[in-house]
Amino acid sequence: RYTPDYSYDANRYHWGVWEESWQYLCNIDQNGDPIYPVNPVPEARAVLGTYEAYGPIWAVDVHNQGFNVVDPDQCAADDACRPGQYVTGSILWPTNADVDPAAVDLSKQMALVMKKRSLEIGNVELTRYNGGSFPGIARNAYGLLGGGSVLFEVAGQIEGSPSINNGQKAIGKLKSGVKKILLSLLEATADGTLFMEKPGDASALIRDND
């Protein structure tokens, strides 16, 4: 049960229809009424409202992740990854089974554009994020709403990471790399090359690092 004093994981509350959410259905008071008749997370409500207002064909959910390096046992040196390199980000498309296959394909096309751009940047290394299928997660939720959806976990912004330890210059490189990747997605959408990517290539090119 969720209580008013409990902190919320805002990334688990992106339900397109709140009344169908697990949080709504599983939190009922003694009278049989929902404890949370509306979504209690203002951040999630704001993003959902913006999505509904503009109706974008895709969304990118940007987060922060911890430090990691490319595992040589998971990825040999080839055109897709560089063993021993510091992982600057991880990406993933919707994995909920109810997401329309067309939305999954668009999401994989997005991920491919991002990955290919990262390979052109010397200090950027993208791997595949190991994420679940919970429908309230933004990555899955916006796929369930019918659009492309990619999670982008950016590393190097927390204590102990190389960017923080190496100072302002390293942080600047990280931010520049993230900007270039996101801009490449906008450009590919504008010129149509996004839709020429082959979704089936995503799993092979974007490697798991777990």
C-alpha cells in the first residue's frame, strides 16, 4: 500500500489512463474507494499532460545511471562497442508485451540512430539498458500510448564517476555527447532517415552490458 508519507518513484506513474493503473486499483480504502483517485505524482502528470497536448510521434526519457565499463566478455572489439571503455549511457525501447509492434519498431529505429551517432563520437559509449516491462515506466507507458519511446540513461553525473572525478572538462564532453545524440534523432526524424533504419538490427548493434 502507498501512503501519503511514502516517497514516490516518479518513473513508475506514467499511466495513460490512471483508473487502469496498478496503483489506483491496488490502493482501496475500507469503503472500497480508491485512496488515490488522481495520479499523486505531479511530475508524471505534467509529462503526461504535455504528451497529450502535443501528440509527438516519439519521446525520449532521459535519466542518470551509475558508473560502468564495457565488459570484454559481453562485447568483443568490433564496430558496435569498445571493451574497457567507460559507458557514458544506456538506451532501451519498450519491453511491455502490450505495446503495439509498430511503436516498438519505431523505438528501435530511434535507438539505432542514437547508437550509430554515438559511434562517431570518440568519448561516447552506449550500451543496452537492462529494464523491465512494468507498464507505468515512462519507456513502456509512452509506447503503450502508441508512440516511439526510448529510455536514455546518462552516466557520469554522480559522485565517484569519471566525469565528476575528472572535473569540468570531462563533464563538458559528456554534455556535448548527449546533445549530439539527441540532435541526431531530431535531424533523422526531420529528413526521414529515421524511418529507413531496420528495427531488427537493434539487438545486434546495441549490446547488453550485464
